[in-house]
Amino acid sequence: MISAPMNPAPASNTPRASVARPPATAVLAIHGGAGTLLRSSMSAAMQAEYVNALQAVLLAGQARLAAGAAALDVVVEAVRQLEECPLFNAGKGAVYTAAATHEMDACVMEGSSLRAGAVAGLAATRNPVLAAQAMLRHSEHVMLIGAAADAFAAEHGLEQMPPHWFGTPQRLAQLEAAQAAQSGALLDHDGQSALATQGPIDEQTKFGTVGAVALDAAGHLAAATSTGGMTNKQPGRVGDSPLIGAGCYANDATVAISCTGTGEAFMRSCAAFDVSALMAYQGLPVQAAAERVVMQTLPSLGGSGGLIAVAANGDVSMPFNTEGMYRGYARVGELPVVAIYADEDGTAA
Ligand code: ASP
């Protein structure tokens, strides 16, 4: 077992804010995946379920930020709560691989130190984001995979569950539909499924990864991302979610990012880091940087999905190039805002 810390502090050439900035209001943003919208399949009750789930996580995180909690702790707890909710594809409710197993990935990153922790291919750890946090805290490495990652989590006291605990009947039906449609190793994300949908976003075409980004009262940023990956994925496949700079990134000098979408395109474009780089090297505001990556770079690689971003100045950006993305944010002292569809500005809680 590795006991020595850990992801040493950054080298001096790390991009840093060079001037003191006025403190921005602490804020948490979260997502629960993006994808094809099927408004017709959504009942008011179903929409309320998703909105309530997102609002509960935002309200809890907002209270923690108001009490002075660190951004890293806030994003880890927000993602842990989303993992516990079977509506989303992470932890309980994770999708199935082509072999009808679960392989879960997660990543956390702290913007003040550039320390990070990640895990891929977990099969037993109840909360993958806690395993990623344990990597950040306790390992000399950044990422572990597979059985060794589950063993590391167990060694650090994290709860292990039997395989059947992660699945739901809906997830199994999605796998069966994907395999009946012979959609291959990954889903055809542009096609509509014959399977009755389970939520406002078509379960066959949505990306249900969860993520959180936050700016705390001390001006520090953090990001966390967790996923079951994609239904019917080839066993052993790892997407962008646990990869620093692809599906997750945080740097106090620029921005905290969590992504959701076709992982391969986010990996090839280093999507999360690209937003930060556009801000650091080209001086773009977060909205322009995030929109460029989501609306131009990713589509040019056939990538669909979106991301959530909180900049060092407290600005929030949540662009997506699909029809919907479960998303929301909460500033300390203000009502949380939640939205699902592209044509919504957000609903105050
Ligand atoms: N990006 C994730 C992956 O490729 C999927 C998702 O966002 O739902 O594994």
C-alpha cells in the first residue's frame, strides 16, 4: 500500500494569477449529463424528479460553501450525492458494458495546488469520486485502474458493493436495446432508440456522466467528474472523464471544468485543458473559451456533449451542443438555478 503523499505541489512555471483579485462570491455548478432531448417523453413528475435531485445537491453544496468549505470538498461531496442518485450514470445507476458489467471512472482536481486523483475501471467501489479523492490525498500516483484501484479504495476504507448493486432495470434495458440494435461498441448517439425512454433526455442517446466545479470563499477552484461510461462500451474502454485535461481540470489561475459527452472527442481535443489554455494564453473570458471548445472544436471531431465551467473571477459557463444537459449552479446568497433544455435559461429553486 502506498502511504506517502502525493501529487506534489506545482512547479514554479505553473500558470498563476499574477495580481491579487477582489474575492468573487463562492459558487457551485453541477451537471448530470447531456444528450438528445425528448421533451415529448417527459412527464411533469419526471422533470420534477430531475430538477429536485439537482436542486438538492446545489442547496447542500451552497450551504457548505457559505460555511467556508474548500472547493475540493464541495465538489467531491456534490458528485458523491449525484453518484448515489440512480437517475444519473455514475455509482448507483452506472451503465453496463457490452459484457453486462460495470466499469466506473472518476477524477478530482484542486486548482490551488494542481494536485489530482483519478481512477478508471472500478467495479466495486460504491463512490468512485471518493476513490479519486483518496488517490489525490494518499497516493504518489495520479491514477489507478481496475482491480488495483478498487483494492486501493478498500484499503482506504471506502465501501465496496456487489456488482448487482450498481445496475438498475432501466440500465439493463438500455444495454439490451443497444445490443439488439447492434449499435456496436458505442452507441449511435445520433439515432433515436425504439426503447421507451426513462427521462427527459433519451437514455439511449444521453451522456449521463456527473460533475461539479466550484469556487470557494478563499478564491480556490476545484473540479470533479464521475461516470459509468457509455452503455455497451467494450470492456476495458476508458473515456475522458477520469483524464485530467480531457474530462476534468482545475487551475486557480483560470478555470475549473467538468465535461460530459462522447469521450473519445474530448480526449482527442484535450477539451477541459483547452478551455483553460484559451483563457491563459489568449486571454479569452470563460464563456468565449468554453463555447469555442464545445461549439467549434468538439463538433469538428464529431464530438457531442457539453461542459460546466467556473472561472477564477466567479463567472459560470455551461455550454453544450446537444439538445439538453442536466445542469445548475448556486451562488452563495442567491437562489440556485437549474435547467435541462437548450432553450431554458434556468429555473430558480
Ligand atoms: N464522457 C463519458 C465517457 O465517454 C460519457 C458521458 O459523458 O456520459 O465515458
